[in-house]
Amino acid sequence: MTELYKLYRNDADKTSIEAVESIDVSKMEKIVYEVIDSYGQSGCIQDDVLKKLPQFRYSSVTARFKALEEKNLIVRCNTTKKGDSGRSQRYMMSKRYYDLDEDLTEEEKLQGMLGV
């Protein structure tokens, strides 16, 4: 489980800290991981995950990416795709699918991510 102090700023006020303590971090990490994992070798961008989890707040979802990456459960790839905002977002994928890519060329990886 992610240590709670990593989920709020050093200068956070008492109500922010209480809010963090009320969240079931393990549950949210599991939910976000399962969405990323469901994309398999194609991977996904942040917008894809947010669209699959509309019932959760933006910050509740996006805060889990770093924790999952630190736990070596997901990988943020170097390949990007434009998100809904028009800005580039890095692809993410479950570590178990990323490891399967070791024998693929960069072009093959890109084709898989783009669904070509």
C-alpha cells in the first residue's frame, strides 16, 4: 500500500490530510491497475483510463499512476498520443504486458499501440 504521507503536500492543511486518510488507497490502486491491465499490449493513455472510470474524480484516478509505477506494476512508455486536450500523453501498460515487448522492434510496438 502507498504510504499516506505521499498523497498530500508537505504544507497541506488538516482537512486535506483528513481527506487522504479517508481514502481506501489500495482499492483505488487496484481499480486503476485493472483498467490499465485491460488494455493489454496496446496500452492506454490517461484519458482512456479516465473515460473508463467516470464515477471517480480526476485526481483520485491520476494520483494512482505514480504509485503503480513505483510498485513496478505499470510502465509509462516513451510512445505518446494526443489526448482530448490536444496535449501528448504517454502510453501506460501493465508491466506483465510490457515485458512481452522486449523482443519487438520500436515500429512493432508502435503498431500494436495504435491498433494497426
